[in-house]
Amino acid sequence: MIRLENIYLSLGGAGILKNVGFHIRRGETGVILGASGSGKTTALRLILGLLKPDSGRVFVDGEDITNFPEEELLRVRAGMGMVFQAGALFDSMTVGENTAYRLMEKGGHSPAEIEERVRRSLRFVGLEDSIDQMPAELSGGMKKRVAIARGIVASPAIMLYDEPTAGLDPLNSHNITNLIKRLKEEQGVTSVVVTHDIPLAFEVADYMAFLHEGEVCYVGGTDGILKTDMECVREFIDHSGRADLACGERRSSI
Ligand SMILES: Nc1ncnc2c1ncn2[C@@H]1O[C@H](COP(=O)(O)OP(=O)(O)O)[C@@H](O)[C@H]1O
Ligand SMILES: [Mg+2]
């Protein structure tokens, strides 16, 4: 469904992604893990066609989008919902208007249909009662849920999340984690989740790609990542504060 193949990308003269490849199958959730600056958001921007690689290929839903012109990319992007890192709600719009944004932008929907879809999306994230509130009145966790409602309003087959639990407390992180899982289970959505949140990653992932300084140093399932002896992965997980997930010798000693 989503495939990056041998991607090399430089920005401002610096190599950002080096021979990056991974594949997320239809209906599955792929997690891109890695420390800050490892290239996770850049990988999402490639999937959205917002950046072009210097070499390598990007496939979305069977199409090679690497060299697509902008109008073709707009069509591809219309099939994706995106939850940006900062949440990025419009402060001057109500929750309902924020949620409706993609449908309004696209046009061709009647006001009744927009209202129905907006309410359905907000109901899914448990915020239908907040439809007339302003973002400033919401907690951080609620804002993130509105961002998800906005992402799913046009019923995309693919959802992309950039650090969806960053800055949230454990309860709110858990709520977001559940929403990501329910979208997969109830609607068969294919998801890409970029994060350095280890509990989130292990809850949602069918497949993981671990990025370290622009290179993939692990791809595969959640079991394999606990067994790998790649130093960059082990350090990251061992320092996650999750002794239950600690790799290698530390794991075998518990
Ligand atoms: N437009 C840009 N120009 C130059 N360097 C960039 C640009 N965007 C990102 N980078 C650099 O690329 C690296 C990876 O960034 P990013 O993909 O945002 O990492 P992550 O999301 O994993 O924190 C960082 O070192 C960042 O400074
Ligand atoms: Mg990022």
C-alpha cells in the first residue's frame, strides 16, 4: 500500500535519508520510530509527495508517485488524512468548522452532508458535544482528537500521524492510541504513525521501521525489534523507561 524504495534525499546540502526502504501493507499500521532528527517527518513528507527524493521511489496504493505532477499528487493526497505534529487547528474556527475544512476545500458536498460527516467524525473521537467550541477552550488531548476528526472526515483509506501523542499525558495518549487502533479494526484504514513514543508504537504497530540518523536500522515486526542486536535500537528502547521491553541481556535478566 505504501512503499519507500532505496530513498536518498538531501536538504540544504546535508544527507537526510540514506537508502531508506519500508513497506506497509493495506489495512496495516506501520510505525516509523526514531529519535528527534532521525528523518521521520521527512519520510512522511515523501509519502505525501511534498518532497521528492534525489533517488529511489515512493509508491502509494500501487502507484509510483515519485515523479507525479502536482495535480496527480493532489488526487493522491485526497485519499490521505493527516494529523500534523502540532495539531494545527485554526484558532478562529469552531471545532466543527475545523473538522469540516477538508470537505469545504474540496467542494461538491451539500451542507447537510458536511454536517453529517462532521458529526460522525466528531462522534468517533468522542467530541460531538464540542462542535461549537473554539480550539482555545479545549485541552491538548481534545485538540489532538479534533485533529484526528479532521483527518478522517473525508473517509481516507490512509491516515498519517506525526507524533500523535507528543505532549500528552498517559491517559490522553491511551485515548489517541485507541482511536488509531479502532480506525484500523472498524474501517480497515492503513496507517503510518511517526513517533518516539514506545508504548504507542508497540500498541499499534503491525510493522516497524526504526530510523537512526537517516538510515533504517531495523525493519520488521514488534517481536524482532526486541531481539535485534542493532546498538541504535537497543539504546533507544533500553532508555525508554520500559524495563519490560528492554533488549538483549537486560531483558533476559528480568
Ligand atoms: N527543509 C530542510 N532543510 C534542511 N534540513 C532539514 C529540512 N527539514 C529537515 N531537515 C533536517 O533533517 C533531519 C531530519 O528531520 P526530520 O525528518 O524533521 O526528523 P524527525 O521528524 O525524525 O525529528 C534533521 O536533522 C533536520 O534538521
Ligand atoms: Mg518530526
